Amino acid sequence: MHRRRALGASLAMVFWPALAAAGPRVAALDWALAETLLALGHPPIAIVAAMDWNRFVVEPRLPDGVADLGLQPGINFERLAVLAPDLILTSAFTQQLEPALARIAPVERFSIFEPGPVPLAQPRTLMLQLGERLGRRVQARAWLEEAERRLDDWRARLAARPQRPLLLVNFIDARHVRVYGGAGLYQNVLDRLGLVNAWTGPTGYWGYATVGIERLATQADLQLLAFEPLPPDAQATLRRSPLWTQLPFVRAGRVAVLPSVLMFGAMPSALRFARLVTERLGA
């Protein structure tokens, strides 16, 4: 028992290391960058939309004292200037703000997502790039090595029993969903875990399409996984919907709800999604 506790503690230190303030004071204008900084043990001093972190990102926990710069389209430049960061990290989502940001501190842009043949290749690269930039190369490599071990274990666990194709959705309202596939983060994780996506329809660059629920009747033998948060009245409305209740997977009771996972995330979000899927399907 003591050995198991010690192992658990050591793994926790790899994935969510003690937060340290050494190195440059960084403002992160993308949640994927912020979660990667936290995984490296280098918490940002400020992020965008901090008030929504616990609703959409959840893990890793955002430390107390991280400043909220507001939403990306309306970043609070005055507050950022007062905080006087040493470095501002941006992505494609905020590159239009870079000329103004550069008057406050040096700006560096990182790529969050690039479609490619190797699942999760760009999130891994991002972890290594930020580790190199912040003097945390060792931590980045240790984190990724442990992540790969866990992903291998979860893949083997899922392979030990038959798995149905999955439909992954976010409900927009009781009639429409975002359905995920293509080359997005969720699809990358499914590929890494050896799972099959039931959605073969078209998706956009980020790996999702917005469709009516009638488009989900792709095949009978599948499992639907919906992500929180759900629209307030969606569940009650769906229970009364003749269309929804006649879908084969609904009639078979193969509908489950997972906690929120950041679809525009990096390796921490990928690992969170992989764990949640494995816990659900491997139970």
C-alpha cells in the first residue's frame, strides 16, 4: 500500500508538478498554451477568460492569483501592461493582437494544432518547444514519457474488450450538435487509443461539424458520448423528442455524458480525454 501511494505521488508530480515562479513571467493568450505551462510547472501570471477555466478546461487546476485578461476579442491591455510580463505567448487565435501586445512585452507565437499523419504530433512538439523556451526541457520530456506510458496502458485496456464505434458530440441545443471527427484533437486521441469514430461525414479544419440530430443516425451499433456543459433544457426536451428517442443508440441506452474537455487543447487536454474515455468504456 505504501509503495502504491508513493508511486501515485510520483506520477502526480510528473503530471502536475509543484508550481514554481523561476524563469520569465509569462502571459498566455491561449488556453492550450496555459495548460501546457501548468503541466511544465511554470504557471502563467495571466491568461484569457480565466473565469471560464473551471467550466471548459478543468484540468490542470488554475492556481489562485492568475490574472484574468478577459475574452480574447477584448483583452484588457491596461491590466496586462500593469502586470508587466517578461513574455507574452500567442497562437493563431490572437495573432491579430500582436502589434499592440509587442508594445507591452516580447511576443512569441506557437502553433497549437497542425493536421498530420501521427496522432498528437503537434501537441507533443508544443510541449517540447515550451519546455526548451522556459528552461524546462527535462520536465517536458518526463511529462511526455509518462503520458505515452499511460496512453499505451489505456489502449491495451480498451483492446481487451470489444468496443463500439463512438459518436462524440457537444449539444448546442436540443436539435443541433457539434459532432467531432476529421483531424481534431478528439480524433487524434481516438486514433492513439485504437478506437473507431462512427462519424465519417465532413468536418472543418478543427475536426467538427454542426449538424441536426437526425444526422446522427449513422449506424445502429454505436456509443454516443456527449460532453458537458449541456444546454439547460436540452435533456428534458430530448426525452420528449420522437426523433431523438427513436435513434437506435438511444433506444439501446448507449448514451453517456463526459465532463468537459478542451477541444482546442494541447497534450494535457488530450490526456484528460483519453482517461475519461477509458474510464467510461473500460468500466
